[in-house]
Amino acid sequence: AVVSTQSGHYGREHLKMIRSLKLCGSLPVYGRALSSSPLLVTTGRGGRSSTNAQTVTVFGATGDLGKFLINSLGATGTQLIIPHRCEPTRALPLKLSSDLGQQHHVYMPNFNDVAQLEELVKYSDVVVNLTGSAEKELHRTMLASNVHLTHKIARACKNKNVPCFIHASHISAGDEKSPSEFIRMKGLSEKVVQNELPESSIIVRSADCYHMEDNFIYYMANLTKKGRVNLYKHGLETFHHPVYAPDFMRGITKIIQAKDQDRERMYQFTGPERYSMNQIAEIICRLSGRSLKTKSRLISDYLTSKTSMKSNFVWQPNRERFIRYQVCSDHFTEGLPGLDDLGLPPANFEEKAAPWVKNHRGFWVGSSIDREQDENLGHAVSRTVTR
């Protein structure tokens, strides 16, 4: 007997096999669970309301960058397993990125439970690690957040023979003598992953990301509010390649969708332009209607100030952010594939950052700048119409 379903005509024996595979509880059964099945589980025309027969576990999905990856994977019909240790309602907005039943949230307050980690990755075709902290937390050190947790996840993937493990890192992670503790920890996490999974691991190095709620733009925009900007050596000796966060996550989605023989073992995602910190401050000041006045400050004075040692806020001096943004330049490695090699041209920093920097304008300059931009846009439209 044959039963007609939305995804085609399946035999009753095949349907019984599917029901037997659902013994894993709330976890999806697609992906490796049906790899030996003659069933074709890919359904739909593609998009959020389809299923591409791929299961991906994303660690760190509730962080700053995780929502962009969940949105990108949800648009392809990917089954998602999202473990988190935050308050459950904080992860609920992620469900809007996928169709009903495509996301499986697992509340896991203790990531030290190796057995539960193995259960999460057991049926996954790909595991993505976005975990990590750029600053010290109250109950966890940077070594525990960036290295120990990554080691446990990689060990669980090794024990369950996960075909592909993608680890998000920093572009300067290869610099073992970096003054930034975050960069050094990312370098150690890369070594841990490559040691545990030498053949199935993929390292994705990225420059500092910017988006609507990032720390990079807000850090620079708040520095320019006081008039004179304290920049290390006037910002002329530190260079960055800021990359748009959705571009970064779309690149990881491209890697997930590619065949294993077409995947490289290491990628490097950067923006299209190379900026000095002085140029970034100048762009932000121009978009926010301020004049740039830089003031050089010795790094020894900055790091020994009481405010920099105690503060954890963006608008006040912060030791780790000062070192990572103003002292450490991006270490670009030649020859590594990037966004262009995946068919994703990176977005321009000035064009994407303009809507968010607009929020930092003073009320006395905002209307005049908007009026000037509207006039320029009107002239451009009129020229296009006349042609």
C-alpha cells in the first residue's frame, strides 16, 4: 500500500521507519539519521517552507551574530538545533526565521555535561560553533568561554563522528604574541579544534563585524561624542577590514551548502576596504555631523587608568576593547579564500553603517543633514528620469 503525503508517495513500511527514528525526543531526524534510507526527504520548492534534508546544530545562536546565521539557514529550509543557556524567552525570536517545526531549542544551563553535548550533535550533518566572549564575564574567564567550551564541543563531535565542524575565529588569531587576550584565546581555540578534528574541521577567520547592534561602531561613535577623540597614535598605525555581519553569516551558509570536496579547511572573511582607525573615526564623524579632532594618548597611561580597569561599558574606556580596536591591526593572510570566492561580494562599510550612525547625531544637526541627503537623492532621481 502507498500513502500520499505532501512530499510524495511513501510506502507504509517507510512511514513506520520514520516514526521509529523519532525516538530521539525533540531533536530532528533528518540528515544523518536518514542517510541510509531510500526515502527522499527533501521537500518543497526551496525557501523557509521547505526541507533540504540537512540538520545543523548552532552553538552560540543567541549571541550577537547567531541571529544572522539562523535567519540565513532558515531561508534554505534547514533543520536547526539551537542549544542555549540563556533565559528561554530570549531565544524565542529566532523561531521567526524558520517554518513551524524547523527549529528545536534545547535549554542547556550546564555546558559541562558531555553526554548532553553528544546527544545534541548526534544527528547533525554540520555543527557550527559561534561561542566565545570578547571580555571577562562574572562567572567565566575568557579561557573558559573561548577555549574550554570549544574543546568540549569539538570532543563531542569527534565522539559522534560529525562530518563537518565549523569554528568561527578572528582574523588575527594566528598572532600568538598579540597584546589582546581575546585574540590569543581565539588562536588557542583554533589549535584545540584542529587537534580534535584534523580532517572534518573548518576554521572561518573574520575581521571585526559591524551591524545594527554591534560593539565596533558604537565604540567609535561614542568616542567621537566628547569632541576630541583619544586615538592611539592618532589612529594612523592601526588598520582594520570591517565586515558586514550578515555577509559573514551568509558565507558560513554557503560553506554548509557546499559539497565536502569543495570545502576548504580555512577561510578568511573581510570587508572590501582597508581602513585606518583615523579613517573610521572620520567616516563616523562625517555621518554624524561632527568634526574630527584626534588626540593621541600613551597606551601606558590608558591601561593604568582606574576607569579602564573597572569599566565594562561601551561609552567608557575599556581595556580589552582599546587594545583590540586601537592597538592591534588585522593580520591579513594572503591566499585564503574569502567572501568573493563564495560568490558573495562584501558590502561597503560606509553605506551600511550610515543608517546606524545616524542615531548618534545631535538633534541640531540631524535635520540639516537629512535635508541635504534628500536633496541630493532628489537630484539623482531627476537626472535618472531625464536620461
